[in-house]
Amino acid sequence: MSRKFSCSPKAIKELIHANLLPILTVSGVTGGAVLGLILRYSREEHWTKREVMYVGYIGELFLRALKALIIPLIVSSLVSAIGSLDLSLSKKIGLRAIAYYMTTTVLAVILGIILVVSIHPGKGSDEGIKKAGEARDVYTPDLLMDLLRNLFPPNLIQACFETHKTIIIQPKLKDLENDTLPPKAEWELGTEHTRALNIMGLVSFATLLGLALSTLGAKGKPLLDFFHSLSDASMVITSWLIWISPVGILFLVASMIIEMEDFSVMLGQLGLYFGTVILGIFIHGFLILPAIYTIFTRKLPFRFLANMSQAYITAFATASSSGTMPVTFQCLEEKNKIDPRVTRFVIPIGATINMDGTALYEAVAAIFIAQVRGIALTIGQVVAISITATAAAIGAAGIPQAGLVTMVMVLDVVGLPAEDMTLIIAVDWLLDRFRTMINVLGDSIGAGLVYELSKKELEQMSINANGDVERPSNEIAMDAVESSKM
């Protein structure tokens, strides 16, 4: 029986309330575009940088607030997620889930980088050519080794605001015999600490601390509870910021349009960027992930995917993987007959650390912005973006548009200002829904894959020495569901 759509005031009010955030976000983008165009063409003389700064001041405050949340959000999310891993269920099951999460996230980042480099959506702008010469004079091996060095910061406090970098010191001409510079390979090496967040060091520490707390069990529970509370509080503050983001977005977009050299070129670039992200999301979600499922389970994924349709729709509508969790449980356990012991372990952790769509989007966005600014990235910088995008996806909160917080971190790796997020904000609200849908799809396929590969372990665990059925605690799932309601 078909369901009739109601046009009553109550139904319209409920529809608006359910989609209030995207409506406000679109209104902020539209209002910013209108304000920017009015100000841009309201006078003939060129707007000075100071005047543009005045227009974007409120947006700048919004970005500063986002930056302030990076450390508490990333560190607390990682520690609480990894520290809550219930490996007592089965070490093999746990390792399979973690291996799947890491593999698919890395594949998503690689796919995004391949697409954005191949399609080159940021072409057509000469604005950033001046900046191309600002790159550090350093070899790619130095950049790669610096990545590993930054994984092990000698001082965690310093890692919150400084990053280690290798520099090449050019010899002084007065010290040379024939006034000819030797090859760069013979130049002296030096080090410096630049004012930038060492997110790699903080991520490595948070991962190790989470593993240590998981190993400690009851002894580590007080500290783990602290990080759970900090994670929940950080997500609440993030949600507050996201709700006021339309105001910040309005002034950021207005200042961007005033400052922009060629408005029509930017619109074309933005369309190509949107198409690149969507193409990557659908290739990853509907080709790569089903292929992984088929290869390891030797089953066609079509019925499994069809049974999860309600979860995809909910994810697209809510733009929250955590908020979609109850529907995901229902589809997996009732329609696909996945063992609850697997779903209650895989899905809550996946909703926290398995963000394939977010990882792909952040890699594409960072390189796209560099292309628009005319900055030629080295191989080392691309590798740095891929690693940082992976870490950012792991630490992103499962709430609408939380990727804005971690996007600041990825841009920082390339040396791009946070204000450049304005270039992609206009379509971020819609892309957020598509990438959330793929995040949920990835979590669901992961649960199905782990279940198929773990049937023997589940059978062995079904009856313990007393003949009782062992079931894992679903405390993690309930905590995640409750936090998503905030």
C-alpha cells in the first residue's frame, strides 16, 4: 500500500526540523554568495586586503574555534575507540576487523589521490603561481623521513604546536673556492621546528595509549572513562560549532567572492571537484568494497547490499554514522542474519574509526585546494597528505560535517591556511551526506566480511566450559548511540 505524502503544516514543520542543519548551511552559502557579489560590484575600486579581512572576520573566529577542537577531539576519540576494543571476543575477530578498517581507509585515500591528480579539478587558475616558489628546498627522502620522525615526538607538549622539519643549508659563496655551488646532495643538513601541529605524533601516542589501556583492563578503566567523557564533550562542542557554522560560512564565502580574481573559473573548478569526490565515493563504495567482500567470502554482495538499503537512506538523511547505528544493527542482524556478537563489536568501532568516505574526501580536497592555489606538490607532500587524511578520518566524529574540523589539520600539512576551506564549503554539506552513506556501507560490509571469516571462532565460543552462551558486552555500542543523540 503506497504511503501518501502529507502537506499539513505539522508534516512540513517536521520535515524542516529534520533537515534544519543542511537548510541553514545552504542558506549560509547562498547568503554569503549574494552578500559577496553585492559588495564586490558595489564599487569600482578594488577591495583592499584589510577590507576583505573585515568582511571575513566572523568567519575567521569560526575557523579558530574549529582549530581549537582538533587536539581534544582527535586524541580523545582515538584513545576511547582503541581502548574500548574488546579483544576478549576473539583476537582473530578483532584483528580481522582492524585489518579491514585500515586497508579500506588506505585504499580510499589512494583512490582519491589518483582521481584528483588525474582529473586535476583545480586547473584553470593562475592565482597561486606566485606561491609555487615558497616550497622548502629539500629532498623527497627528507620529507618521508620527517614523517617518521614526527611519529615519535620527543616532547608531547611541543607536538601540540610544533613540527620537526629537515632543512638544507646552502653554502655561503665566500666559503667556496670558485664561487660555484656544489650539488645539493653535498649541502649541510639542519633541523628546525615550525609552528604547526604535529598531528602524526599525537595520533601515534593516542594509539599506543589506547592499546595500553585496552591491555590493562580494569586498572586502565578510570583513565579510559576520562577519555570517553572528553570524547563525548568534544563531540558536543563540535555539534554546537556545526550549528553556528552557517553564520561563519556566510562571511567566509562573502570574503572569498570579494577576493576572487575570476569567479566563473572558480565555479567550474568547484563543479569538477564535486564530480571527482562523487566519482571516488561511488567507485570505492560500489566497486572496491563489494569486490573485497566477494574475494574473501566467495559470495555475491548484491543481496547483502540490498538488505542494507534502509541504513544507507538513514545515513544520507542524517549525515551521521553514529546516529544511523540502530538502523545498521537492525539491517545486519534481522535482514542479513549477522551474529550480534560481531555487529556489536564491529559497528560501534567502525562508526568511530572507519571513515572511508571522509578519508577520500579530505585527500581530494587538500590536493584540489593546492591545485587552485597553483602549488605543485612533491611526492613527499602527497604521502604526507595520504597519511594525515587517514589519521584525520580515524579521529573524525560521527556527526554531521565533523570533517570540517579534521580538514583544517590536513590543510596544515601542505602549508595551506584554514581559510582555504572556503573554496569547498559551498558543496560540503551535500558531499557530507554521500560520504556518510559510504562510511555506513563500509562498516556494514566489514561486519559481513568479519562474520563470514569468523564462523569457526564463533562456533567455538558459543558454548563455554559451563555450557553457557558467551556474548560480548554491548556497552561500547550503547555509549556510541547515546553520544550520537546529543
